[in-house]
Amino acid sequence: MAAPKKKTYAKTYLTDKAVEQVSRPAKGRKSISDVETGLFLWVTATGKKSWAVVTNQKGTDRKQRKVIGHWPTMGVAEARAMARDFLAATREGVTLKDKVAEEQAAAEQAEAEQQAGTFEAVAEAYVAAMKAGQLVGGRKRPVTQTTAIARERLLAQRVLPELGQHPLSEITTPMVARLLTRLEKEGGPVDETLKVIRGTFNFARARGLFHGTVPTVGMTNRQPPKKVTRSLTDDELRDIWNACEQQGWPFGSIIRLLMLTGQRKTEIAAMRWQEVDWDRKLLILPAERVKNRTGAHEVPLSEPALAILKQALSACGALARPDEQGAGVKPTDLVFPSDTGTTPISGWNKLKAKLDRLVKGNRAGVTDEEWDLVLGRGFARKGLQPVKEGALAKIESADLKPWRIHDLRHTFITRTRDGEENAEGEVVWSAPIDVLQATVNHEITVGVTKAYDHGDLQRRYRLRKRELLDWWARKLMVIVGEAEPQDNVVAMPARA
């Protein structure tokens, strides 16, 4: 029996104009063979025109057919070039199906990388997602606004100048390593920078904007932990409190409030006047501004705390400016604004250094006249330069153990847990742990019971938090010398 004849097609030299003029069949599919081996133009009854490659599978007579593109999106020249690539692959044993899948994957990756753009574009999207509450942090909760702003600043200052204009696919491990090494030599935040670069790439991969290997894979932290926290002594509390009066509003007022309330620095520093309930003597921090994102957090205000806020209100009134319509005056709604009046106080390192200098100067016995010279207040008469230099030398020689602003929170928690002692130095009362956790807005450690408790914690602990904060305020006023001890005993809260 004779073998069946192979179907042959007349070769046609196709051009874009010729393809455009090809008519559609009444039914079925019209197949036109191009002069390029294996390349066909398929035209359906609906008028759809597609490019296909037809060839034998290596080592067999079995036909392989695969659509590689559509006209007019893919022109004749591009179709011929792709057909040559496909046929070359089949000669190596690669099937058309695998080749098409490979080409599609490459095209998708190229499209994703083009969509991702530069590292800077992805970093902007990363920060925007954090600020919108769309990213989850280490505690399985949305990243806070404070963290988002800090990472945005770190990217802008440390990463984008060097990596910002590079596409993600071009950033390599050596490039990141060189950046981190330079930061390490400068004493910069190496580990935090590594963390934010890794976070940006992981964000891009999660959004389908990056498909390669993250260049930070295998990199580990280089810097040992530097944070050393502690509880401050009575002398330190007294000296810092007094120096805060010299430094004044806004920074001195913030430090005093932190000492009185035990709250987090950023939550107090970004306070707004609408968060202060004067009638109920409460500071009500909205859920979006607190680290423990379980809802709004109430901070009962003791008399010393209220006095600080009243002084701040007077200071803010002095900064009143024309409102948006140009009529009347509009004071800033921030309790502790920056110089612009529109953003919270900034420049913490410089302000903390100034406070430390005041503490050391007071310990060294610097006089008011010497302070005027050191701080540049008033007109310095001739011949007083030696006096100023002597004052600076005294300040430099004074002893002050390093401390961090967060130590004030550690101090508050430690002191309230230590509570009251008897004559033998034994603790006779200590703040209940759940009341203390509610006061500083830590998660209350109740284990699985938390899942069954649907009550209003703010209402439940409001009175007990007030009792604890009033007790601590009375005790702190005795420590700093603004109140006299009564029989050497500070009254403890009524609800022990």
C-alpha cells in the first residue's frame, strides 16, 4: 500500500499590506504558508488573523502546531524572526509548547519589570502601602504610621541616592553589599538599611513586580544591639525635671509629660488639641496613632500633667497665625509643633543633647550669667570669653550617665511595679500588672481568655489608670522637690 502523500502548501511572500488584504473564508480556517519555513498565517471565518509555526517533532513525523502571535500586533518581520527561533529550538528537541511557555514567561517578566520601573518607584509604592495600612509587621498587625515615616526617611536618605534609578532586575548583591559597607564605615544604620531594602524587594515580589532572587538573600545583621535601657534614679529624675524647666516648651514639656504618664515618645510628641478632653481630664489617643492597634487609648491626666498642657496651650496661642481665609487667627492644632507649626516637633537628637548639657551644667554649678554666655543670650561684654570657656569646661567635666528618652517609660513601669516599701525595704504594694499594662497600652497578658473577652477595656480600667497615674504624679513631685512628703509615705491608690 502506497504511503499517503504529504499535504503541501504553495509558498507566498507575505507583506504587511498583503496580510491586511487577505480575505476571510466563508467557514473554517484559511492557511497561507509564508516563504519562511514553518510559518503560516491562519485566517478564521470571523476575520481573526494569527501567526502559527508548524513543524515535525524531532525524530518523528508528528506535527507540532502552535500560535505564536496575532496580526496586526505582530507584523510579518517579527513573526518570521520568532518562527526561526522556534524552529531552531525544535531542532534541539524542545517542543513548541515548551518554547511558547518560555517565551510567554519571559514576556510576562519583562512586562512586570517594566511596570515596576526603578527601585525608587517601587519604594514609593512600598511606603504608600505602609501608610495605607496594607502591610503587616512583625506583630501580625498593620505597620504603624511612625514606622512607615521612619522607613520612608531611611530610604530617601540612605538608599535611593545610590539604588533609586536602577531597575530591580539590575540591582545585585554586590551593589547592596557596597552600600552597606559604606554605611558601616560611616557609622550609619546598616541593619535598618538592610531591612528596608529587603522589605522593598519582598513587597515588589508579593505584588508581582519582581520575579528574580532578592539580592539581600544570605545577608545578616552586622551591628550588635546598641540599645541599653534602664530605670533612672531619683537624682537623675530630679535633675532632668529641673533642666526641662530651663529648656521650656515644647521639648521640656514633652519630657515632663513622658515622666508623668509613661507613654510612648511619638504618641505624646504628635498630640493634637482635639485629643485632650479638658472636662474629663483625659488624653484620648486615636487608634491610628497608637502602637497597640486595638483601638483608642485613654490616658488620665494628673494635675501636674494638666498644668503642663495649660502652659503649652498658652505657648501655642502665642504662635497663632491667620486662618486659611485670612480672617482672625488660627492657633496650631498640634500641642508640640515644629518650627513650621504644621508638623510635630523634630530634631530629637539636638534637643536631647541640649537637655543633657543643661543637666550637666546644673550639676557643675554653672551660674545664670555663665548660662547666658554659653547659650548666647544677650550681649557678651568684652573680656568674658574666659568666663564662657570656663563654664564650658565645667559642663564638659560634669558626670552624666547616658540615658535614652525611652528610659522614662522603663522608669515609670519599674517604679509603679516597685510600688510602696515598708521600713524594712519590703514591697507592701505594687501596681497590678493588668492595670499597669492598660496604663502604658501594652497588650494585657490574659492568654486564651482574651479571645472570650469582648468588653470595653478603656471603660473598665479608666478609674484604676487614673488612680495609678495620680499616685505616681504625687510620688514624682516629692522626688523632684515640688511637693513635701507626708510622714515619708505617698498615699497609694485606693484600689490596690
